[in-house]
Amino acid sequence: MGEYEPQPQRESSVVKVTSVSPERETEIHEEFAHFFQEQPPEDFEREKSPEEAEIFRRLGPEIAEFVGQYGGTPLKIQPEHVHIIDEQKLAAQPQKFRDALAHMKGGARFVPELQSIYVYPENNNWGPYGKVRMAETVGHEMLHFNAYYSAMEKGGELRFRRGGWVMLSEKYGDLFSDIDEAVVEELTNRFSRDRLGNIPALHAQYEEREALIQRIFQSREKFYSDPALVETKQMPSGEYKTTISSYPYRKERKRLWEVIRGIREAMPEKFSSDEEVFTEFAHALFTGRVLNVARMVEGAHGRGAFRALGEATRGKKNAQAEIPPTLL
Ligand SMILES: [Zn+2]
């Protein structure tokens, strides 16, 4: 296992700004700290219910402790950082704007430029087990939020260079995009298993869902070795329907575990389990230090394998282009 120095304290997701003077870097950090602090409610946002606010109030510190376990420097994420989109209010927004947010429906997204999380629940309804699922979805975004970010200035414009595992390059696109999502989703699974039940407002639903999982999968091990998702949605008839499906990013996670297995098999003296190798990937997400993993990938899969992995797991679209322009 590698050694990790603690990162300096941070007041936003941005850890480092390159290609600027030290004075300008300080200024940029202050700007992002300001974005982090100020969380004005959006026109298209609805007020959180007291229960939702309470869940987010507990979720931030739970995520922070969890991030610390993986070598990260956690941020103090508050309920105000989570903006819930109101479908009705959104309908009053310009079409272009609605189109830009349409892909988020039923999901959530962390927007580093604004230091905010946007959640877009379908039908404004979480359903019976939905509170647990909602906490997992927002927790996933809080993990992205706590990842390592670096930026640079080019032609007077600020650009992100790194966001967790994603390496943004104008020429090559968003390298390691799928690795980023796979690592964050695997961490979300572990967070859910180890910590969601600690949140009092979720406890009853969490236990109920766990019981359902036990009934269907017989053992927790089986459930978590092939992580599945128990989700309940309200049908137009008003009835609730429970479905069980795979956790998100299944294809991406499968690929990640193939790479991890290759490393563990090539270095049996260093790693006794796949989980230990995974921990290195998680450390890199939060610290930005990928060199260790790069060496491991090259050691197991040959020279040039790390770069090839970055290209093979490249995002289809530039992440920055997905942000609705009116949000900026
Ligand atoms: Zn994600």
C-alpha cells in the first residue's frame, strides 16, 4: 500500500490551480470558496421537506467521515448544497433550459463550477424505499463533490483539468470517465452498506429494505458481490411497484474489477484481495495521486496500458458541455 500525505485543508472541491501566478491561484480559490458558501436557491428549485433537510444534514458528515477513511480531505457539505428541481417550476423556464436539464430526470448531478448538487426526482416523489435510494443518489454526488479537482486558466478562461479520476483534455476528451463513475458507484455501495442505516430518518426504511434483500438474495454477500438495486416507484394508478435491478454503471464497474483482478493476480505479494487494490483507486479519486495506480496497471498489463485504459474509458461527451449554459 502506498503512503498518503494529508492534503491541505480546502474550502471547495478545487485543490489546485495550475498555469497561474500564486496570487491568481489564491484569488481563484477564494472565488470557489465563495461559490461553496453561497448557495442561493434557484428559481426552479423547491423547498426541501423537513425530513429531506434532516437526511441531508446527517448525510454530509457521514460522507465526510467515509471520505476520510479513503485518504480524502472532506468538505462540509450542508443541506443547502443540495438543490431539488421542481418539475412545475421548471416548466416555467425557457425550453432550451428545460432541454438541458431533461437528461437529469430521475437522477442527480454535481456541478463543480457552482459547487452545488442538483437532484431531479421523477414526479417529485421518492416512494416508500425511495428515501434510502434518494440518499444513495445524493451520497453518490457528495462523493464526486469531495473528489480531487484541479483547474487551469487558458486565454482568460478557467477550465477543469481533473475531476476525481476524469482527466479532461481538449485533444483527447475526458479520459478515465468510466473509471471515475465505477469507483464512485462502488464507493456508494460501500457507503450505503456501512453508514446509511446510521441516519435516524432512514433507519426504518433501511432495515425494511435490508430484510427484503435478505429474502431475495439469502445473504448480504451475494447481494453485494453482484450489487443490485431495490427501487420502489409510484405508478400512475397510485400503487407502488418494487423493482430489483443492478446498481448503476454496471458495465463500467465490471471493467474496473477486471483491471483490479489483473493487478491483484500480477502482484500477489502486495495484495491479498481485490478490495485492497480497489482502495488504491479510491485513494487516487480523493487525493489526485494516480501514479501509484498507473504503475500497478503497467506492472500488470504492460507498458502503455495506463494510457490505453484512459482512452478506452473515455467519456462520450465533454462533461463541461453537459452543464446547462444558463446555470453558469
Ligand atoms: Zn456519478
